[in-house]
Amino acid sequence: MAKAKLTAVKVRNLGPGMHGDGDGLWLHVVTAERRNWLYRYQRHGKARAMGLGGFPAVSLADARDKAEAARKLLCRRH
């Protein structure tokens, strides 16, 4: 995994937008209350995104674990 860019404190305080953690893991902040984890990847030349759950129900550590599991699953299917 590439060096992570986000911390638990940053995740709580980030403003609206897409914020990358590395290796395809992104936090999509819509509002202070709506924050969703996404795993972004390419499949057959098309950009795709897989939802991993909302923050704070899914923590940064959990999102990293889910993104790693998704990477492994996609590698096996390729």
C-alpha cells in the first residue's frame, strides 16, 4: 500500500470534496454529516467506484481494510 495521506483527525475535519488516502481509497465529503468511503479503480478501461460505507460507521482503518479486500478480489477476478 502507498503511504496513506489521511489521518483520523483529518477525516473528521475535511471540507466538501473528494479526498484521497492512496491506493484508490477516497473519502467523498458532501456535508459535515455526509461522508462516504469509495474505492476507485479501472476495469476494462472504464473508471469504476465501489462504495465502502459511510463515516463514522466505517472508520479510516476499516475503510483501508475494505479497500485492500476489494483490491485482492479484483486481482483474482482479472
